[in-house]
Amino acid sequence: MINITLPDNSVREFEAGITGMGIAEAISNRLAKEVLSVSVNGEVWDLTRPIETDASVKLFTWEDREGKETFWHSSAHLMAEAIEAFYPGTKFGIGPCVETGFYYDIDLPDGQQLTDKDLEMLEKKMLEFSRERHSMVRSSISKEEALKMFTDKGDNLKTELIGELQDGTITLYNQGAFTDLCRGPHLPDTGYIKAVKLTAIAGAYWRGDEKRKMLTRVYGVSFPKQKMLEEYLVMIEEAKKRDHRKVGREMELFAFSESVGLGLPLWLPKGTQLRSRLEEFLKKIQKDFGYEQVMTPHIGDVNLYKTSGHYEKYGKDSFQVIKTPAEGEEYMLKPMNCPHHCEIYKIKPRSYKDLPVRFAEFGTVYRYEQSGELHGLTRVRGFTQDDAHLFCRPDQLKEEFKKVIDIVFIIFKALDFKDYKAQISLRDPNKPEKYIGSSENWDKAESAIVEACEEKGLKTFTVLGEAAFYGPKLDFMVRDALGRSWQLGTIQVDYNLPERFQLEYIGSDDKRHRPVMIHRAPFGSMERFVAVLIEHTAGKFPLWLTPEQAVVLPISEKFNDYAHVVSDMLNFSDIRTVVDDRNEKIGRKIRDNELKRVPYLLVVGEKEEETRTVAVRRQGEGDKGSMTIDEFAAFINDEVKKQLTGLYN
Ligand SMILES: [Zn+2]
Ligand SMILES: [Zn+2]
């Protein structure tokens, strides 16, 4: 008999040779139906692989990343089986799972090419093999045998991969007529894969090397239920409509210009309004929470970043040092704001009574990203953090953490993110040497974070070993309207920089002490946050935030003058209003302004001019009837007020 330890630390006895599936069956029928793979002492295995010794075991379902990975990687094999059935002689490169789905890099025989039509044919074949439930069987072979097998098959891609493996570690997986070199793990059989969509064909150099052969990469996604695939496809369609690059163009929020440089966003007038309003909103909250606003330059002396350690991290792999012509001074584009704020802290002596001090800055930083990695506003080379650094006594950590969590709550409430949780990243208890700072300080900081989250009722999950080497941290993840997860703000404890910059305060004992530093950015960066906000709201921002709240649409040129009177009066009442007095049909004007996501459309014609009213349409809701200009102003101010009250409790 062997002892199997489950994640809740309970121990069960089984016959040696029990499998992951056997354990799942012993727990419940339902789990046996849902389980996809199993981790045995930290390594993910097939459900059918016998466990011969005592082990810690965790079963994975579709809800777990590992479960999905097993599912999607197995789907790559199923796709390869279908490809080989149609195109014997195809050479297979690698076929991993990706964040959503899988791909396989293949080399079709005789220079053949795949088209979108072929993808449908392959999908059908995959489902046929799924219905036939081909078992996915693991076997070990020697390096020599593996080389012979794939040489005979004529697959030089696989023989190249085998050449790099250690003898004694080589495993094959077979299902139906298809055998692949693979480490696994896999599903027990192809029958689990009930729904498939092959999504794209692309070119990819073998091993990512542009000097080598261009292979065909086929992407796909698969699910255990047809309904899940349908929901996924609807979500993808909606995501395309909400793509922040598309919406940003339609609303004229931001742009990129190759003449300016890749990954360097240009904020257009409306985008700048939006961003400034977000900044003002956060500045006001921060002022209420005792922050002081500071400003620092976009470059700094290279030695500043040598002191902070950022030179080591960013120096080689980011923008290079800037030299002055005459005196040979060396500067760097600012990769982080923290060193500058440490220097502000050091401007004068600090006493325990002065702490905490909180310096906030919308600080723009520059980090090189490869051009292929750039993506709209989410991956850029210059971005503005809503940064702040809190310098406090160790006994103040928990209170400060709670206050930062409060700020994050206020932001999420104002911007209608209802579904969020936070990841607590702590030390790896088995590797204390990886971390700087005393063990007592770490204990204090970790329990401060855990307790602060508990006391604030924040939904969290904890990951051991994910802390930075200089301190534990808390990262916020939000789910957007489409159910996608985004990482936004972060709060990090830091023992390292106070040490490197020799920061001090005089304690009540008249001795010198080191303050603890907290880095925090609730939005993360303005660029990324605006991107997420666009995709979450589809560009229909809350009324308090949206660049233009109303647009006046005269039904013909005759009423342009009245339209401008309406707009002037509303702007005077702080309603952000513009006039669309283009010589276009009213239907066209309505459509164009709906595309620009202006929340209120005010149509004016003869009747409205005579009665000094506007005909109100709400974006997406249609007609709201006729209102006087004052009534409309009061109506809007009321809606904004409702959105912004009650945020602090
Ligand atoms: Zn595999
Ligand atoms: Zn920082």
C-alpha cells in the first residue's frame, strides 16, 4: 500500500500502481468525470500513469490552468493526427498549448499549403477521431530507437529535437495511427475533446530562427462541451468590437505614428481629456488620504540607477545611456520613479512623528520592448505610472496597506469593476537565501498584508515563492465585462531601496532606523488602464469620465445658431457639450456620434427652438423625450452626482 496526500493534507491509502483517475474515482464519480490531469509530487502526469510510491497528489479539472493545458496540448496531438491522415509525410515541429488554445508548427510535404477550407476539413476529422475515442498511450524508448523511428519516418524536425535530449528521458505518445515525441501529459483519450475550432494559419520560422525554414503554424482552440465553444466564439466577436485600438481610433482617443517611434503613444485631445480626468480623480482621493504630489525629471544620472539597482536590471536590455557632448556625463531614461522619490525623502531629516510620508507622481517611464511585443496601449515603450511611494515605520505597514486597498476599492467602484480579486505573493519558505531583509521583517510584512486583506474583506489567493526578492506584494486582477482577467494595480513592500539609499528616520528612542517603503500604483499605468477600461466598457465610459457628455445635432443648417446657444448654455453649467453642425442628414449625424460613444444626443429643430428645448436621446436607450435646457443640465448633473457619491464607504 502507498500513502497519497491530498491538497487538504488528508492522507489516503491505495494499492501501489493506483492512477490519478483511480484516486478521482475513489473520491467521487463527479470528480472522475471532470478530472483532466494530476500532479504527483509537483509534476503533472497523465491520469492513467501508475503511481508506485507515497506521493502528494493534486487533481486538475477544466477550472485549473494545468487541466486546461493538458486538454489543449492533447488537442494539438489530435490536430496532428488529423493532419497526418490527410497529408502523410508531414513533418511535425512543436505543438504546445498557449494562453487560450494550442498550435502546431508543421512542414507539409511537397510545398503544399493549407487554406481556411482545409481547416474545416481538419476540424471534422478531429471530431471523428474524438468520437472513436483513441487512447493516448505513453511509452518510453531509448534515444537510439527514437532517432531510428523518426529518421525512418523522414521527420528531420523531430530528429533534431531528439538529438538534444538525454537518453533515458525520451517518451512517445500514441493515439490511433499517430505517434509523437512528447513529454506529456495527455488526456486518457481523444474522446474528451468534444468541440474544436481551428482559428488561424500563420508562418513561423523553425525554432524562431529567421535563417531556418518557414513552417506553417496552425492555431486552434478546443473545449469539453460544444456550448463552451459557442460562448467562446461569441466572446471573441465581442472582444474584436471592443478592441481598444479600434475603439480608440473611432473615438479619437490616441494614436501611434511611426515617425514618432514605435510603442510611443500620442494622446489626442479627447484621450487627453479622459486621462486628465482620471488623474484628477485619483489626485483628489490621494489628497484625502494624505499623499503629497511631486514631480521628477524624465532622465536621471546613471549612478542614481546604479545605486537603486535598476541599471543592472534595465541598463543592458533597455534604452542605452545618453552621454553629454562636452563633459561626458551619463544619463538614463527613467525606467522607474522610485529612486527619485528616495532622493526626495532624503532632502531633510525625518522623525518617527513625520512618518508615514507619501509621495505621489504621475511619472512617465521608458522601457524598451521588442517591436514584435508591442500591442496598442497595453505594451508600450513609454508609459505613465500612477505611482506613489510610502515611507513608513514597520508598525505602520498594515494600516498603510489597508488605506491603499481602500483607494483601490474607490477606483473600482467609480469605474464599475465589480468582479476582482487579489493575489498575495509571499516568500518561498524553502529558499530564504533568495530574499533580502531580516526574517522578522518579512514575517511582519507578510502578516500585515494578509491581515489587511482579511480586515478589508478582499477576496485573495496566496502564491508562495512569487514575492519579489525585496518584499512581498499584492496584485489586483479584475474581470472585465467579457469575463477576461486583467492584472491592474499593485502594492509592494520594499526593504531593499531604503537600504541602498540609506534612508533613515530618528525613532522615539533617538536612534536611527530604516523606514519601510511601499510602492503602489492602483491603475498600474495610465496607458494600460485606459486600454482595459475601453475594452471593459466598449468605450461607453461612465458619464462623469467620458470626454464629451452631450452633442447637439441641428436637423438642418437653419438651426445651427440655436444649437450653439444650447451648447454654450450647457457648457456654462459644466456639461461637456459639442455641436455637430456638419451639412449632413440627421440620421447620419446620429450614427456618427453613436460610433463616437457620446452618451447624450440632443436633436434640435423648429419645435425645439420655439420652445427652447432639446429632444434627448440616450446612447443605446433611444428617446428620452423633450427637456428644457435647464432640465437637461440638472438631469446630467444628477446622474454624475449619483455616480460619484458613496464611493468612500
Ligand atoms: Zn504531447
Ligand atoms: Zn516604485
